Amino acid sequence: MKVADKVIMATSGDEHIRAKEAAKMFTPTYKNDPSGRTMQAAHWTGTKSIEVTECPKPTITDDEDVIVRMTSSAICGTDLHMYVGAMPGMSSGQIMGHEGMGIVEEVGPKVKNIKRGDRVVASCIYSCGECYFCKREEYSACEMTNPTVAQEVS
């Protein structure tokens, strides 16, 4: 059972509307590139254990997806939380990395401002662009991509 589902079961009314919205979020399953191509990736294999191994390249799963071949990467506090095993939900084999620079290899059909071959930076802040905070240009507080229900409910 997802954390957000447990939170919803433990609360009533609109008290935890963000938990309800987070539970509705859809994260597509990782799909391999049908060509069978591979890439190297840093995989979290357990507390204080990261290995760089070959794995299948991903493919577009959503019309707004962009696939970037990372050429440089940064380490932040979130990476350290994962490394020491303090990030809920981690399981062995998960690919790490959410900040970096790279070259766009593929774009979904609804992507308009980025094209194959563009050099891009992937920020540590991801946002939906539509919630209350995003509309106020407070992207790091996005309620849809950064739900904090695990910290809010005792």
C-alpha cells in the first residue's frame, strides 16, 4: 500500500487534500527501448552501496517525456539521503540521479520547446506548472511533484 493511501485511510474530510492528490499521481512503469540498446547507470543496491552497471535504455512512456543522455551530474543532499538508506521506498536496483546536464536523445510528441540534440540542464526541482504554488512561480513547493504527506501525518 502506498504511503499516500495509508495517509488517506488515517484521515477524514479535506484535512489532507495534498495526500489525496498525491495518491492519484501516475508514475509510468520504466519501459525498455524496443531496440535493445543499453546504457550505463548508477544503481542504488543497498545502504551505502551504489554500482554503475549496464541496463536497458528507457523509451518514451508519456507524450511529454524527454529522454536525456546525461554527460555530467551533481550530488545533492537527496542523493546522500538515498545513499545512507534514509529515503523511504528505495529498493535495490533503482537508478539514481536527478540533477545533471546532457543531450536530448528523444522527445514525446507534445514537447514543443526542446528538440533532439539540444543541450539541457535537469534541475533538482520538478513541478507540475498547474497547482497553486506553481501558478505563483514557487516551483519548489509544487504540491503534485513534491508531496510531503509522509512528514505531515503522524
